[in-house]
Amino acid sequence: MTNSAALCLFRLSFFLFTLQVMNVGRISAATRFYQFKVQTIRLTRLCQTNEIVTVNGKFPGPAISAQEDDRIVVKVINMTPYNTTIHWHGIKQKLSCWYDGPSYITQCPIQSGQSFTYNFKVAQQKGTFLWHAHFSWLRATVYGPLIVYPKLSVPYPFKKPFNEHTILLGEYWLKNVVELEQQVLESGGPPPPADAFTINGQPGPNYNCSSNDVFEIQIVPRKTYLLRLINAGINMETFFTIANHRLTIVEVDGEYTKPYTTERVMLVPGQTMNILVTADQAVGRYSMAMGPYESAKNVKFQNTSAIANFQYIGALPNSVTVPAKLPIFNDNIAVKTVMDGLRSLNAVDVPRNIDAHLFITIGINVNKCNSENPNNKCQGPRKGRLAASMNNISFVEPKVSILEAYYKQLEGYFTLDFPTTPEKAYDFVNGAPNDIANDTQAANGTRAIVFEYGSRIQIIFQNTGTLTTENHPIHLHGHSFYVIGYGTGNYDQQTAQFNLEDPPYMNTIGVPVGGWAAIRFVANNPGLWLLHCHFDIHQTWGMSTMFIVKNGKKVLESLPHPPADLPKC
């Protein structure tokens, strides 16, 4: 090569490098555009072909990817006969409460034939998140991953993995889930279990007609992989494991953790978890297994595991699959062991001087039959109607957007009297005060509690045994929180131990069966935010409330005006 040619090549390379650097600058603050067509498709699973609701005809739905501080714009077009919304689970929606997504809370649903464009920034957030429908039980099939990568100049706090894969853990029903929710409400009884668990939409060989419906990952021996686990199920907490492989947790709910190595993990619905797995076993095929964690007694649930393949490249086609061993379905110790291992990567600034203390009981109630139940025949305990509550208030879903009513100062749609402590104190864990027929009634209401901007909040969630006690996945919209403590039995301020140095920073916490959990956070995001159990059945029954964070006094501390295309009820 001549000197002239070499110089030209150098100049071309430098020019291309300069363009790349300029492009990186743009990408680091890019706007990512997506279009979601919510539509029905015919899908064959478990020997049956049924109509399900999807996004863009995909099950699971398409992945959204961005970088920290990017703006995400998603036009959602509803082509189904059902109302719908999309929630961006774990995205804090700083100053963008209008785009959070829960139906009748921050917006009216997107009606059939209508559209709405979500427009929000993933400000100072990175990690694995989940998007899903937030109307009725549509998120059973309307869900997908939302991955926010670090800025290009920011490395992971661990050695860069060879590759990564996203693993969506789901539940599948053969019945129409919108109709199923209505049937449950009309019966007053419990819901049927899912017909199958799925891993990336596939149930695996343990189910009928599913020997070929198996998700598979191709693995290079001796390489380390990042698996982004997401529990997209609607009513079940689930264990996950890989045969003969160790799992190292490095992130939970989009926040880095100190590395913690275990043989299995448990994820509650809505929770995400990044794990590192090294292919350090003999070349072969290994099972990835998903199975139930069911802590409640006398509850019907799906107990057949979903199976996927962790397939080493070079394994023979007829290799025997090494089976994975899951914990038994009610292994509370396995769940506690994983939770005990979660710590923030570094020391964190946990709020110390608390402005508002809340003590919130969560549990299942039995209410009397009402006019919604045909012939007043309910299938709950003692011919009653199952309900759920927080501080014995069963949330009544409104038929307007509560955020819009709050913003426009409209009266009559909600009240500001959600109690900060339960109205009646008793032995919460060990049962109802007297008898089921009279003492598990819950009051009904659409109630909220108001916080000043910047308030430092502590909440004790107390599980109750009024009917049955179980691990409840509690999710807070608009904020993450420090999980500073948890334990069994009734919360006792004198004996409870708090971690105020490096607690995990989460947005969804499993409140232990027969126990309590304590969280702290700063209410620094103006708007109206839903707090609810992430079991859809419990939210349907009323285990929800709302937090209103008032505007602050500085610039960028006030809720903006509503978008022009906000759906109407």
C-alpha cells in the first residue's frame, strides 16, 4: 500500500470514527419510537387453538430497548374489542405520571379503535423492567421486556458477560381472561389456576401436546451469560433454577446488588432479576425449570413445571436432558434465604428522619353477597364473597381517571381518608378477631393518602390471617423503596431489626407469609400513584390504595398538564 493510499485509509477511518462518536452522543440521549398494535391472534397451546390478545401479533410481546436517560415514545393502537392500557413496570415516570398506565388511576382506558401515545424518559434508570397491560387480566398475554442499558461509557459493576438472554416467566389460560375475571367476580369464589406455566411463551414437555413447544438457549461452553429474568405471571410467585448450574444475582428490579450466588431464585409477579450463569458443566442439555411458590393453604394452583433447555453447543442431538430440581411449592425457607442475600451494591442513603409513618395490614376478606352475584349465591367461605383489602378498606375501582379528577379538582370521585393505621388492632397473623362471618367484612371505598413533596415515608406492611395468610407481592408505582426489614409474626417495634446501610432498592416486595416487611422512600415524584398487590386476583378483589404526592416549590417539582390525546372515559 502506498503512503497516499494509507493516508486516505487513515482519514476515512478517522472520519468514520468521528461519525461513530457523534452518533454515540446522540444515542446516549436518543428518542426511541415504537408502535404497539394491540390485536387478537389465534394461538395453539395445550392441544387447543384459542384467541388471545397480543401486541403486534407476538406472544410474548416485542422487546423495548433503550439507554439510560433516553426518551421512549410508544403509540398504542387498540384493535381489540376490549379496553386496554400499558403500564411500564418499574419505570418511575419522573414528572410523567400521565403515562404510568393503570386504568382509571392515571388514565381512562384506550377504547376499541382508539390510540394513545405514551411519552416518557427513563431518567437515571437502567436495568431490566417489564411492560404489561393494566386493564382487567389482559397482562396474562399482553407483556414484554423493557431493557434499559447503561450509557456506553458506563461499564457493568461485574465482568462483561459473553452474551445475554431475556427469560419471561408467565402463566397461560385456555379461557378468555377478561371473561374469566368477570366470572370470578360473579361467583364470589376463588379463581381457577392457570392451565400452564410458560417460559418465553412455551410450556415445555411436561404439558399435553407440548413436546415441541420448548424454549431453548444455545450456550458456548465455559462462557458466562447474563440472564434477565422477569416474572410476567399474574397470580403466581415462581421458583426458577437451571440443572447443575449456580445462579449469581447481580440486579433486582433494575438496581444493582452485591453478587449473591444460589441454586434457585424466587420471583414475585412483576419482579425482575438479573443473574450470571457460567457454562462450566460437561457439554450437554440442561433443564431450566419454573415452578410454583404457593404459601397459602387450601388454594388450588398449577403444580406442573414449565421446562426450557439450556443447550451447550456441541451437545449431541439425542443428549439426555439433565433434569432440574425445584424446591417444594411451599418452601418458605428457600424464599427467605434468597431475600436474606439481597443487598444494594454500595452503601445507600436511606431516609433516617421520617415524616410519615404508615402501618398497613394486607389480607383476604369475606364480604356478604350482593346484587353483582346472580341469585345471591356466592361461592366464597360460608356462602360469602371473597374480597381483599389494605387496612380493611377494599378498593373500589372508579370509572373515571382519578389523576384527571385530582388535577382538575373534581369532587366526588375519591376521598383523602385512607387510614394510616388499621382501625382495629388484634393478633393479625393468627386469624380473625372472632369469626369469619362477622369479622372479616371490609369497608369499600376509593381512598387515597396525601404526602407533601419530599416527605420521607416509612411503611410497615403487616400480613394478616383473617382468612388465610400468604406471601403478597406489593408494588408501588412511581417510586422505588428500600426494603429495610422483614420478619415472621406480628411486627414488634422493640425487636424488629432494620438494615439502614445497604438494603435492596426495589419496586415490588413479597411481604412474607405470616409476617411483615418494612420499607422507606422519599415521595419526590408529584402525581397520583397506585399501591397494590401484584396478584391480579387480589387487585380485582380490592387490595389497593393510592398515594398522592403534592407539587414541590422548585422548578421541575410539579405535575405537568395532561397530554392532549389523553383517552376519555
